[in-house]
Amino acid sequence: MCGIVGYVGDKNAQDFLVSGLKRLEYRGYDSAGVVTFDNSGKATLVKAKGKIADLGTKLVSERREDKVGIGHTRWATHGEPSEVNAHPHHVGNIYLVHNGIIENYKELKNALSNYEFKSETDSEVLAALIDSFYKEGKYPLTNAVVQALKLVQGTYGIAVMSDKNPNEIVVARAGSPLVIGVGHGETLIASDASALLGHTKQAIYLNDGEVATVTAGSVEIKTLNAEPVSAKVEEIETNLAAIQKDGYEHFLLKEIMEQPKSLKETLRGRVDTRHGMVHLGGPGLPESELRKIKHLVIVGCGTAYNAGLLASYYIEQFTPEITVEVVVASEYRYRQAYIPKDSLALIVSQSGETADTLACLREIKKQGIRTVGIVNAIGSTIAREVDGGTYVHVGPEISVASTKAFTSQVIAMVMMGLTIAQAKGVRSSFLKPYIEEIASLPEEIRKILEEWNEPVRALADKYKEYDHAIYLGRDTAYPTAMEGALKLKEISYIDANAYAFGELKHGPLALVDDRFFEFALLPDGQLYDKAVSNVQEVLARGGHIIAVTNKKEFDLEVENVVKISTSAKLFAPLLMNLIAQLFAYYMAVAKGYNVDQPRNLAKSVTVE
Ligand code: AGP
């Protein structure tokens, strides 16, 4: 997702803009730019393809003491990564940075025939549209922005300035987050609160359809229909330490290794092992309503989807007569799916800003279905639009590849299921093993990470020349295999795909040859022997198998085995996933790739 920053106050604007963009660079981008203004409105616009370091190099010779400006990191949607396509865009008196997609930009561009466009972007068209209203002189900047936005179809988070009145910044959002930091004699703008840390803890989260006029000492918010909106100042919950690497080489390893702590935060105050109960306020429903739930719809993308699929296997085990449907948000939003009235929808999203997931949430709410968020980012759009919610509280997840959020999303959804099961009167003796094992997981995770971090680094090194991989699992190990394959593909670019063991014979077995290695998950349990038979089918065809298992008696002649020792049985796949996370991490390191910002990807996909 692109990054937006803005500053108006009494300090150096260039310094805040560059440091703020650095805080957002984890979200993925391919070019960056800033513009600042002196009191006379003289603009200094500097843009660079590549990284913020490249922008910094160009800024050395463009140093200004300006006190106001806006900046942007761009993740290319319309138009290739280049300096001319980078933001801020400058048209006439207008300077603009934009997150999102203007879907009707072509027709708007055709109507702006008196403008000459330098870039291929939809954002430049929006800047020209605003300028076309502004230069008439009838409108102050805010109104010119509103007039333009009323013609726009699509999503946006924008910050706009004019060189005729360089002491104010106009911001607006529809589908792409913006937060306003309230300081002493200064006001800051960002697309993510992490850019404000160290400057202020007071934030105003803009809502869709709102436009704010920001100066050093004021924030005035209205709707597009000019209705005043009272600014709600909230405390930013995270802190600077949470967005530093703490001595790790990459955020990804830090986030893998902090899972004992982050899961503890997810469980805090929610698990009562003494009484074999969980206490989850998330659904925000009385027990009488929870009892009526007959159908769960779990919605997510990528890792969030995988977490939902894994959680669904557990929920089915202990909630009688409930059907659980897990859907990919980008597909579900366009299906004509009927959702029974006695349903509960779980909306799963680490960032709380994923466009497809947010769109599903809005569609599901239109059907009158109660929605509950399983979200990490406090104050995010999804967190604010669901009817109820359970924050997973893992702290900022900076690396594009999601790890600690996955583990906590699974457990949060399992606790949601346990909450429903409790309301339905399922015997606590039946639920107790799940609850006791959940409570033991932080320590079990700690032990696995401590024991296997180094051996998995060596293991990854043995397989770094491969370009293809097959991940395999049955039952709860199948969604886990899917998550492991996603991790490997997204940071090591190896073509890794997951299959249910039982599906091998229906096609994928044809793939097995020396181009592939197989990453097979074999949790101890009732399906273990079936998984062993499947592994033997692969072995018989010369498979290069890495087996991950908690079965003490495992003795197959595979190429490598990771035999984890854990007291966990039900949630052993979650612990096996730690091996897959470490394996993917060390594979990306071995290949010398950008582990935290893999190519082509963004941390939060706020466009379709
Ligand atoms: C996972 O490692 C990826 N970064 C990606 O699949 C991610 O899970 C997906 O984009 C959903 O993001 P969200 O949880 O913030 O909605």
C-alpha cells in the first residue's frame, strides 16, 4: 500500500516527511517524493524512483527550512514505477498525493482536454480536476477538492496543497486510511499511525466521505456534503519500540521470534483454565443470541484466509450443528451468496484496511448479518466498521509476510468458536482440552523457536537452489501447509503450492521429480498413518521430502526430518507452522532477497 505523510507546524517539514515515509516503507513501494513550501508559496518538489534513500540523496541539494509539505511512497498501480509517475503530482496550483484507484480517471481525463498530462497515473488526473475547480477562483482549496471528489468513482486517501495558500493541507478519504496527528503548534498527517509515533499520541482517524482542512493549529472536518463533523481525538495505542527491529536483522525474524509474547497478548484476560472457560467480548452478543448462531462465514485474504480455514477445522470439532464457510474476500464480494439470517460473519484482517475484505464486510452488513472483526491494527477501517470485534493485540506487524498475526488470528477465532460453544451448552469437559492447550501454546512456541531456529537455517540452505516446492498436509495440517507455501512463495519467490495429502493422487503427484522438494506436515493423530502412506507414494517417485512431525516413532526414510517435541496435540499444526515460517525466512535470506519488503507485494492491499 502506498504511504502518505504531511506536516504543517513550526519544525522542518522535509525532516518529518522523510522520516515519516521511512516508517511507512515496510508497506512496500517503488518510488517516493515530497513537496514543501516556503511562506511565499515557493514549492520545492523532489521525487525519485526506487527507495527513500534515493530520495534523500536528491534532497541533499534541495534542502529547505520550509515548515509545511506533503510526501508519498508509491506502489505502482496505473503506470510503471518512475520519477514522472511518482507523487506528489503538480498540476497548475495544485500538489497532490493519493492512495487508491480512481476508476473513472479515463473519462475525467478526456473532460480535462485543456490539461497536458505528464504521467500515466490516475492520480495526476485527480490533481488536474481539483485544479480545474480551484483556478476558477470561486472556491477555496477545500471546496475545490470537494467539487472534484464528487465526480470521482473509486477509492482515495489524498493530501492536497496549493501554492497560493501554503499554510493549509486538505485531506480526504474514501477507502484508503488517513490519520491526523494533533501536536503542539503542529499538525501531522499519515496513512498509518506508525508515522506519527515520537511526534504525538493524539490522533484523529478520518472516516470515508470526510474532508479535513488542516493548519498548524487547527483541524476542521466536514462531509462531502459540507456537514460539520466533530473531530474525535484518540490515543495511539502502539509505541516506538514496537516498530523497531530490536537487534534482529529483519522485522520478519523479530516477528517470528516474538510469537510467545504476542500470543500471550492475544490470550490476556480471555482464557480461564481454572474453570475451563474463555471470555471473549468480540461478538458483542448476549448468550441468548450466540445460542441462535447456526452458520459462520469467515472472510479474509491470503494469510488471513488461511487462518480462517485452519480455525474452521477446530470450530467444527466443538460446535454442534454449526456450519462454517471460509471464503476468499476478493471472490466472495462479487458472488451472489445468500447468507442465512442466523449467521455470524468473522472478518479477518491484520491491517484492517484490505480493500477486498472491507468490501465484503460492507456487503455482508447490507444483508443484516452481524459482523465481528478479527483484526490487529487498532482503529483501522474494518475495526471501526464491524458490529463487534476481537483485536488480536500482536502489536505492529511490519514485515510484509504475516507470521505472528496468523498464529493469533487462528487462536482468536478458535476462542470465538469456544465462546459460541459455551453459549450453546457444550460440556466444559469437552472444551477443556482445547482451552488448556491454548493456554500452553506461548511456552510451547518458545521452546520450538529456541530449539529449531538454527537447525532450520541450515536446512533452508540445503534447498535454496530449488525453484519449485510442494507443501502437504491433512486435516488441520492442510491449511497449515497452505500458509507455509504462501510464506515461502512470497519472500523467496519459489513456486510453492500446497495440496491436501489426499489430493495427491488426483493430479499433483504427476509433478514429483527432481525439480521439486516436498514439505510434508505429519502431526501425530488419527490421520497420521494415512499421511505416512501418502509420503510413501511420494518417496516411491523419488521425492525430496522434508518431513515435519511430532510423532516420536517417525521412521520414514525421508531426506530430512524435523521432529518437534511438544505437549500440544490439537494445535500441533500451529507449532509446525513455526518451522515453515523459519524455513521461508532463512530461504529468503539465503537467496539474498529483500525479506521484509518482497518484490511486487505490499503489507496492506488497499486496492482491488
Ligand atoms: C501474508 O503474508 C500476506 N502479506 C498477505 O497474504 C496478507 O495476509 C493479505 O494481504 C491480507 O492482509 P490483511 O490480513 O491485512 O487483511
